[in-house]
Amino acid sequence: MPSDLKPFEQLPFSQVPETPRIPHPYFEAAQRKVAVRSAHFGNVEVHVSVFGEGPPLLLLHGLMTASYSFRYLLEPLGRHFTLYLPDLIGAGRSDKPRTSYGPDDLARSVGEVMRELGIWGAPAIGNSMGGYLLMRLALQDPSAMSRLVNLHSPGIPTARTYALSAVSAIPPIMEGVLSVLVGSNAERWVHRNVHYYDETLKSREEHREYAAALMSEGGIAAFSRHLSDTLGVTEMRRFEDKLGKLDRFPIPLLLVYVKQDKMVPPVVGERLAKLIPDARIEWLERASHFAHVDAPEDFLRVALPFLTAP
């Protein structure tokens, strides 16, 4: 990280480089469109990137991002696993049906994608909302995954999620507000709302990848539903209550949290660790909510031994 730039200090939008200063192989991955018959979402096409060799490993992104967010894990993880990186329904290059996006329905759709890909029972990494959904999928059916690395997911109500739920309580209104805020320059919106410990990792390439979903048909509506439905406080309360009644989590679980996260308060990790005493928790320094982007070596140091354990 350049010495003249403070942690989380954003570059002016005009100074963001066209291409990433650290190269990656994301666009070399095989790109697939997978037809899925979803119990809730109907017949949808899900975009999946595939990379590497070996047994399968699922990588699931979070809110407002896409499978592109795992670009710096492809090479190191691809030496051990065949990586499957779907774009969530409502995000990235996947379909964006106009319907509700409750967390259990969206989690179930991830399982439907896994079955279609033939990777049911594989280990998984989930970042942010992706980790939250995979925890819910494991509670629905423990056979869905062999083990899970949850990288800084939400799931426990905080003051911020209460405020978010209040703002997004009426999805059509939230959709209208987002349409105004995102406006005609979704790339600037992405730049303002994705935060890294080292902001020089941003590029216009990344802006375009994340902004494309917002500018596509149904993109703003789906993003609004992710906020109001998937990350709603009522469902998080139920999730917290369910965790509190468990003797143990149904699959091996590694919680990875960052002490300086600007998006999900670290207290969420602390509370999850107390609710799930059999889960292991690891804390990272000098990283962001997207530690797989700005601290991939530190993340892999704790995640890879867990994923490859017998």
C-alpha cells in the first residue's frame, strides 16, 4: 500500500486506473450459463465461472458485487480445487426476476444451482451476504456442504441493519430512491460504496463489473430486494434465535472477520462466535470487508488449511 495513502482513503474517481494494478485471471475462467428450475424464482439462468483443477469448491459473493470479487483467490485456490463461482440470482450476470428475495428462498436457490452443477456436498466460501446465505442453506440441509468458510457476513441485527430495514421497508419506494441515487452513473455509486483497506486496488474494470448489474434490466429492483428482503431485520432475528437453540452448527464452520470492517461491524463476528461455540473464529488485521481482495494471503493462511482438512 502506498505510504502516502491512509487505510480506506478513497482515490478521486477520476484517478482510478483503467485496469487493476495487480493482474488476475478472472476473465480466463470458463464462463457458463446454467439453466435452473428454482422452486421460488422459476426458470432462471445463472452465470457461473469455473476455474482450476481438483475437487469442487463453491465461492459465493455478497451484496452489490459478483463472482468477480474472488479474482485474487482463483490462482492459489485453483491449484487445489475446481472453483465454481456463481453470480447470485439478482446480481452480476445472472437473471433478475421481479419477485421477493427472502433469505431462505435465495439460500435454497444456491442449493438448486449446486445440484445443477453436480457439486452438492462440496466445501464453500461465502463473503458477506454470500456467507449469510450459505449458513442458512446449511441449516436447511446439512448435506449441502461439507464445510464452510464465512468471510465477514452479516446475520445478527445491529444498529446499522435496523436503520437499513427502516429505510428499505417499502421495496417500491426503496427502488425509486436507489434509481435516483445510482442515477446514470452506477460506476461512481460502486466507487463510493465498495471500501478497501488499500483503495489503490480499485479499477474502472471493477467499477464496470459491479455497475453492469445495476444498469441491467431489473438490476435496481433486485438490489433493492436484496436490501429489504434478504438482509431484513425480522429474518435476521429469526436466524439469531435459531442459532441460539442449536447444540452445534451442522457442518464445520470457520468464521473469518476483520477488525476494521467499514461495512459489517466486527461485533457480528463476536456474537456469532458466542452463539456457535463449536465454530472457529479468526481475526484479520489490515484488511477490509473484502479481505479476499486486499489481504488474500492472510485470508488463505487461515482458510486453506480448514478447507483441505480431512
